[in-house]
Amino acid sequence: MARCGFIKASGERCKGTATGQNGLCWAHAPENADQRRRMASRAARSKPNRELRDVKALCEDLTERVLAGDLLPGPAAVANQLTNTRLRAIEQERKNKETEDLEARIEELERGQEAQEAGAWRGAHSSNRKGG
Ligand SMILES: [Zn+2]
């Protein structure tokens, strides 16, 4: 089977199998760009949710252990600080992904508008010809 012809930023050739007529794999074929973006934005939304569940579970566990006397207040305080840091990192990551997602959507809207304007111009032009 043919190999994807996409060359990565590292200069390495993609190891995917070419599926499209353009000799590119699914991940690199331009016709799949919309679907890829939709999948990426879904993944971006679900990953922090998973991480938040982990953090909540960890907090519960720490709380129980402190109350049961299994964990000293000192280490528990450090664990709490680290958990807070992790929460901030998750939130920052979520914001970054959200911004990227919005940027992609704005770009798409702008491209759509440009295409529409070009189409409107062509339409006006051809109707002028028809009339004259
Ligand atoms: Zn590829």
C-alpha cells in the first residue's frame, strides 16, 4: 500500500497509509480537515473533564486520609498546594484550547465570507452579461 507523502516539520515522512487520491493518509488529506478539527475540539473539551475528575477523586482521598489520621497535616497541605497548581494548569490548558478553537472558527467564517463575496461578484457579473 502507498505511504502518505506528508513531510512533518521534523523533516520525517508520515508513516500513515495513503488513503486518498492525493497520496495522503486520513490525518493529512485536506478533505478531512473539517472532521479533524471537530474531533480535535471534542477531545480538547473532554480531556480537562477527565483530569478534573481525577483531581476531585484525589482531593476526596486526601481529605479522608487526613481525617482518619493516616496523613499528617504537613504533607496534606503540600498535596493540597500541588493539587491547586494542577487545577490552575488544567484551567490554563482549557483556556488555550478554547482560544485555538475559536480562532479556527473565526478563520473558517472569514474564509466563508470571502468565498461568498467572490460568488456574489461573479453572480452580478454574469447577470449583467445576460441582460446586455
Ligand atoms: Zn499522513
